[in-house]
Amino acid sequence: MPELPEVETIRRGLQRALSGRVIREVRIAETRLRRKVDARRLKTLTIGQRIEDVDRRAKYLLCRLSNQATLILHLGMSGRILLCDEAVPLEKHDHIQFCLDDGRELRFRDPRRFGLVDAAANGELQNHPLFANLGIEPFDPSCTPKFLFVRSRRLTKPIKNFLMDGSIIVGVGNIYANEALFRAKINPQIAAGKLQLQEWKKLLKAVHKTLKLAIAAGGTTLNDFHDSDGAMGYFQQQLMVYSRDGEACHVCGGKIKRIVQAGRSTFYCRHCQAKRVH
């Protein structure tokens, strides 16, 4: 599943390509996505509207429209957003087409149909069920070491699971949680409530650095990720621990170990990220 850097990369590409374009028609071939598409509502809120901006909230792409409505897109496990000439033949899993005023189409393609396409009218987004329980953005000025320190007090869940809890902080998926913990030299099994404020300073700095590097590199090539121009991401070349079980640590030369936490693979260096005794 695309994570925050991949979605942010797509957002930036779509913002450049779509700002100022008008949606002149919406064609819907399949409504059975993660949430059933309300075809009438989607068309009512989007047709004839100019795309003013493209934002992101967690892993959701938000196209801000001239009527103050918001087009909501989520890629799910296998979704892709394609911007192409309307003459390009449709493929089997091109479920929704947004026909633009310049002769191009924004197509939502999703073989596994775990993605989502929805629209919210003016004022509805903040109370939309998809967004009601989302945590803070990692780059939000309010996301400080002290904020995370306070939220983690008395929690026994492992720190890696805490980082991936979208009700606390959004967008730090499995790949980037592994990488950030390695950069901060924190063992992924330590209880979140045991981290001190100074450790949170190191960890949040590592989260920011990891996400910025990934965004700058265009995301990760895992799961056949492509940005809005169809280009592959390249952050995979910079991975320090993720998916490197048994390989040598780039820092100390020791072997990277793989364990499973909450059903997800965790990779870490037992030397660089030694588990504390207290």
C-alpha cells in the first residue's frame, strides 16, 4: 500500500497538472470499491467545477473544487491515478474517469478495488467518517516531541506499533517506521511509554528525515508504486533495514533481524538498536 511519501509525491504531480482544470464529465464503470461509490453525489459535486488545489490528509488525496466541495481519492492496495489523453484506450480496471476541459482524463484504476473515490460538500469534510479519527500529521507544527511524549505515557504497546497508529500520528507506515527507528537507534520492541523526552526528540527528527528523503526520492518502488506521471519511485535504494533480513547492517556490519509485530514485518539491527535493560 502506498504510504505518505508516495501519496505526497502523487499529490505534487497532480497539483502541477490539475490546478485550474475543469471537470466536464464523470464516467463511472464500477461502483464497488472499498466504499460503494455514490455516483449521483459524485457527479453532482464535481461536474462543471474547477480544480483549485490538490491537498493531502494522511494517505487521502483531496482535490479542492471551485464550489468548495472536495473530491476524495484513496489508492488502497493496488489503486493508481492516471492522467492521460482521452483517446488512450481504457483498461479493464479503469473504474472511474474524470474528463477534463483540456482533453485529458484523470482515471482511477484499481484491480483489487480496495481504493476509494468520494466527494464531500462544503463544510462536510471535517466531520466525514473517513477523517474523524485521524491523528496528527507528522509535519504539523503541533506534532512535537512533547506531544508524542505525553500521548505515549503509560502505554505498553511497542514503539513501532505506536508510530503506525493512525489515530495518534498519520502516514508513518511500516517501511518508514522501520527506517526511522533505525536512524534514531531505538529498538522497535521497546514500550512506547518508556521513551523519554530526549528520545522522542531523536525519533521525531528521524521520522522527519526519513519521510523527507523518501518524498525527495519519489517514494518506494515496493508494490509497483508509480507517481502521477507513471514514474517509479527510488527510495528503495536507500533503505537501511527494511526487507534486509540477514544482510549486513550498513553501520556496524552486524546482521539485520526480522521479527513480526502486530502482523507486520519489523527489521532492525540488534547492535545499533540494542534493547535497553531498564
